[in-house]
Amino acid sequence: MTHALRSWTQWLSVHIDRLAIGLSGLCVVHCLASAVLLALLASAGGVLLDPIYHEVGLSLAIGLGVIALGRGALIHGYMMPLAVGSLGLGMMAGALTLPHEGGMEAIWTVIGVGVLALGHDLNRRAVI
């Protein structure tokens, strides 16, 4: 393995949970911005509610979750961060099945994102 690749791998292993928490934060901002824009400008807010954003975001969250939480469980041996993160991912996936109307999808997504971020934070603290 080259030095540059080793440095990148080490950097990523230290910061992957922080990246995942940042993605969770972006998800919350997206959900809240969509709700506000939808309330203010019905036609402009609809662009942010396109299902592709939710599907891509969930795919990224699952990918980072598998890498970060799975790697953490192998390194420190604690299953709680993996279990909490998996619960959050499940809540996010379940929220995709809810209708956009009424805001229940956004509420459950934000709750799931918070639970997932907690799992990543637990994982980050266990590795340190």
C-alpha cells in the first residue's frame, strides 16, 4: 500500500463517524428546509421533496453506517453503537414509506437521523 493511500485510509478511519454525523446534520437541514419552503412557496418546495433526494441520502447513510459502525464493532467489540445506528437507519427507511402530506415522513426521518447520529457518536467515543 502506498504512503498516500495509507494516509488516506488512516484519516478516513479516524473521521468516518464525523462524516456520517455531518451527513445526518445535512439530512435534518434538508428536511426542515423542505418543510419551510413547501409552506412558503408550494411550487419551489416541491423540488426538494423529490424522492431521489431521500433515496440517495438513505443510500449514503446506509453505506457510511455499514462502513463506520461495522468497522467500529470489529475494532472495539461493542454492539450498542451498531444497534443504535441500525435502529436509526431502520427508522429512516421506514419514514420513506410514509406520505409527504402531514409532515409525518419528515418527523420520523429527523428522529431516525438523530438516533443514527447518536449511534455514530457512541461508535466514535468507543474507538477513542
